[in-house]
Amino acid sequence: MSENKVDTLITSSPFEAAKILLEGGIVVFPTETVYGIGASAFDFKACKKIYEVKNRPSDNPLILHVENLSSLKACGNVSEKAELVFQNFSPGPITGIFTKRNQDLFTAGLNTVALRIPSNSTAQFFLSFCDVPVAAPSANLSGKPSLTKIEYILEEFSGKVDCILKGEEPKIGIESTVIDFSSEPPVLLRPGFVDRNDLLTILPDLQGLETLAESSKIEAPRSPGLKYRHYAPICKVVLKNSLKNAPNDAAQIGFHTNSDSVFAMSVSSNEEYMRSLYAFFVECDRKGIKEAWCEIPKDGNGKEALINRISKAASK
Ligand code: AMP
Ligand code: MG
């Protein structure tokens, strides 16, 4: 991580934040999924600074954020099939991987590019003022939970980035669904809020990474980020069918939390679970909790994404 302390401008003006980005600065901004830490995708030096601040492995590429579908199509080679998916689920929490159309974009040396159109109103204003694709991974230290609240962002990134843009807080709470459209058939690389079953109605040939790995025995991961541990707090995380037998000194999140638990976050839907999960992890570490029990999500939308994030946080 960079040792140099930076002057951080904290602003509610997307215009001011865009100016800083266009001068080569790093800007943390909200999206509907989680906060992002962004730089101009044409400014390789600024993009590399993101890796330093996050302590991110240099082979893990960044998602580029654009304002609308026409900007997206200028960056990547978008098939008709992919366009249909973006027309249905975007602006929103969905990312496509495409072969690169504009060779001047930063993609960590890959010939593919990850692209997304966020729906968050602050992100939309910011991107329209930037008028360049903004490379932005989640705003968190590499491996740690993504951050979903401005108070955590101010604590973690003040003095490390050039600007923090305040505005509409993330409503979804976990990272985007990622689909690889760079070869046929398309592959779901990372589950998210946009659910596999909804995608299948538009993309009936969508593959899961599991089936692909079995059928073609590919060695190299399709998405470099998949090989790293992610989303993990310091405390031990466990995924459980029931919270009934949780010790009182373990934190709990789920639908049936115990009232005598030292710290419990109760949720009533998978959507609320997604929105709360990372704040739960952050609070567990703030409170010095040793073990966090997570109840298995309900069947239906969000289950796959939640199990994916909790399992990654639980893996050592
Ligand atoms: P995050 O950094 O949390 O926003 O996550 C970005 C995810 O997108 C990581 O898992 C990256 O590995 C993945 N990603 C970004 N660009 C590409 C690409 N060109 N090909 C495959 N995966 C990508
Ligand atoms: Mg991340």
C-alpha cells in the first residue's frame, strides 16, 4: 500500500469529482452495488495507483463503468445477445466481458474488457461529467468485504485517494453479476443480484462456470479474480442451516437470530440479506467478534449470490 498521505477532497458534487478524475486523480464513488474506487480507463498511471491503494494483485483486471449502452458499445464488441441482456437488466448490477474494441483502454494486459452501466443516480451524474470510461473495482482493501456505507469509506480511504464523492448510498449491497460474452456460449462468472433464472429467460444457453470447467477441463480461470479469497472479515465466518446452536459470543445474521446473541442482524428477505451482509462483516470486526454465523438464505432470487459471497468469506 502507498505510504504517502494524500489530501482527500470530500464532496457531494459529481462535477468536482469528475474534474479530479480527469486530472489523473483517484475518486471513490457510490454505485447501486457497493462503493467503487475509480480512475480514467485511459490513464494507465492512475489505474495502476488503484492497485497500490487497494493492495490488489496486478493480474486482477478492473470493471469499466460507462454511462449508457452507446458508450459501452464503443468499448467492447457487443453481440446482439449481449445487447438484449443489457437492454433488460441495465442500467443496473450486471457486468459483461467482451473482446476489446477500443485498444486504448486499461484492461491489465487482457484482450477482453469488463463493462457495466451503474444505475445509482450519483454514479450516473459522475460518469456523465467524466465522459470517459471509469475503471473501478470495489472500494475496499483487497480480500476484505466490499464497503457499502459512507462512514466506512471515510474511515478507510481518507488520506489515501484524491476524492471521495458522497451521494446516494448503495441499495443492493453485493457486487454485480458478471457474464462472459467474449466467446460462445456465454458463461456466468460471478452470481449477483440479477439471478441466473432471470438471465436464463433471455439467455437460454447461459453456462455456469462449473459445467464449463467439467466439459472443457480449462486450467486457467476465466476470470482472474476468481482465484483469490474475497469478501472476508478478520473473524471466522460459517454458513449454517440453522442458527439454533450458535454460541452466545458468536455474531449472527439471518432470518431466525437468537435474542441472547452478542451481536445479531436480523433480515426478512434475501434482498435485505444482500444489503446487510458486508455491513455485518465490518461491524463484526469493529466489535472484535471471533466467529460470525450466517444462516442459509431462502430459496429463490439472491440465494446463489449470497452463498457465493458467504462461502468465499468462509474459505481460508
Ligand atoms: P471487483 O474488483 O470487486 O469490482 O470485481 C471485478 C471482477 O471482475 C473481478 O473478479 C475481476 O477478475 C473480473 N474482471 C474484470 N475484468 C475482467 C476481464 N476482462 N475478464 C474476466 N474477468 C474480469
Ligand atoms: Mg472486489
